[in-house]
Amino acid sequence: MRRLISKYGIIWLISLLFLLPLLSGCSGGQAQRAPGAIDKWVFATDHEFSVRPDGLPELLKLYGFEFDEVRIMDLGVTYGALRDGQVAAAMGFATDGRIAAFDLVNLEDDKNFFPVYNPAPVVRKEILDRYPELEEILGRIGPLLDTETMINLNAQVDVENKDPKEVARQWLLEQGLIKEEAPAPTKGKIVVGSKEFTEQLILGAITIQVLADAGFEAVDSTGLAGSEVVRKALTSGEIDVYWEYTGTAWLVHLGHDEPLTDSEECYNRVKEEDLARYNLVWLTYAPFDNTYTIMMRKADAEALGIKTISDLARVINEGRK
């Protein structure tokens, strides 16, 4: 018995020592401080945003400031880290349901750094030539996805912990886009891809279920990874369709330097160039704009008078004088 207590007592002690820094960061650290009392400006971001041309390096250059520390985290973890006070600011997506649920706030991009990011199904031309009905089948989805709808769908997954496939199914049934039971496949195989974050998983699930309802053999290849991985899967023929964002295509895939801030212009220019250069067809886009956003805890932002990214830059720079 003594050996057992000694053995597990040591394990418990080691575990406690390991957890103490994490516990202090979550419950006894910044989360317990007074609103606005930020000693160190730590920023949370996923890896892709930290290196993209429409991401953190160029944003900091335009607004003229630097964070004290940048922490790279898995996609989606940034929201919880910010809510729990582990960081002072974080990157996010404008249509994420956790922003309101976690009492966070998006800072206004007052210098218009971020382009528009309206999503649309992108399909290889050879697939659309083979199945021209896809344009009508998938084209019905986008116009129904406004900002409020997408925030609600995302929140059901990220806040209410529902399965993306079930969230997609219920929405499709409510919209009358699918029947209760999908028919047996009578048409060809369509491989559907997506990136790995919640919104993309929902859009992928919507696409798969709509295709299955139309009689296609819809193959699930969603959750692949970031933008470049999914794009390569499409151009190489590993997948046949996925939802991409106009701003991402314009800056990352097509290699332009200047962002476009008008949804219709960006969509039309991306659609024309992607078809000419890569034989990729952009179908009808959704009205919601899932742009990147810089977030803070609402209490901190209000205490410091920060409403815009310029305000954030000013507060950080003045604190170093």
C-alpha cells in the first residue's frame, strides 16, 4: 500500500506541477485581471494566417505596430484562448458563432486591409462538362446563405457541439433542398473536398447531401487542411468540387497583390481568370463575407476605447513610449 501511495503520489505531484502554468493562464491569470489591464500584448493565430499575403505580416506593416508575442495555435483554438484570457487579441472569421457566444468583439478594419471573402462552389470544368446539371443543383445553395444564417450554422457546431453533417441536413430540409431519404445513386461519382474549419465542414456536408439527393455518388473528402492543400487537390483531380473564398483565390491562388473590396467585382474577376488559367468554374456565390477579423475580449476593448485596428495599434505603440 505504501508503495502504491508513493508511486501515485509522485504521478499526481508531477501532473500538478505540469498543470499549474496552464491553470494560472486560464483561471488565475489574465482572465481574472481587470478589463483593459493588459501587461503583455500576446496575439493568437493559426499558421496559415501568420504567413498569408492577406495575413498577419502585411497587416502589421500597414497598421504600423507589433505584438509582444505571437502564438501559433490550431485553427479554432484562438477563440477559447482569447475568451479565457490566455491572449490579448486573436485572429478569427467574421461569421464564427463563437464571437458573440464568448463575448468577443471584431475590430473594424478601418484601412480596408482585408479583401472580401464570399464563398462559392468551385468545380473542375471537365466535371461540369460531364454533368452540366451541377450548375443548377449547386447554384441553388449560395443565395440562401446570408451572414445571419452562416453565423447560426457555425454556432450550432462550435457552441452547441452539434455535428456539422446533422446541422447541414436540418438546414437543407428546412430549405426544401433535399428529401428525408436520399435516392440510390444513379449518376456518376463526385468527390467533395473542404478545408478543415467548421464553416468549410458545413459547406462540404451541404454539398455532399445535395448531390446525393440529386442521385450522384457523393464521396466525402472534406477536412483536408488549409487553402493550398485543398486547391492542389482540386487542380490535380483528387477532388471535383469544394467551396473557396473569392479573396483567397484572388490573393493566394491567382497571386495578386492588391485586395478587392467589392464582392461582385472580386467574384467576376476571379471567375474569369480561374477559368482561363486553370479550367476551374466558379458557381453562384453566397452573399455572406467571411473575412478575417482581429478580435479582442469585449470588456478589454471597451475599457481601452478600442474599436478599430488603428485604435489597437495606437494603444500598443503608446504603451511602449
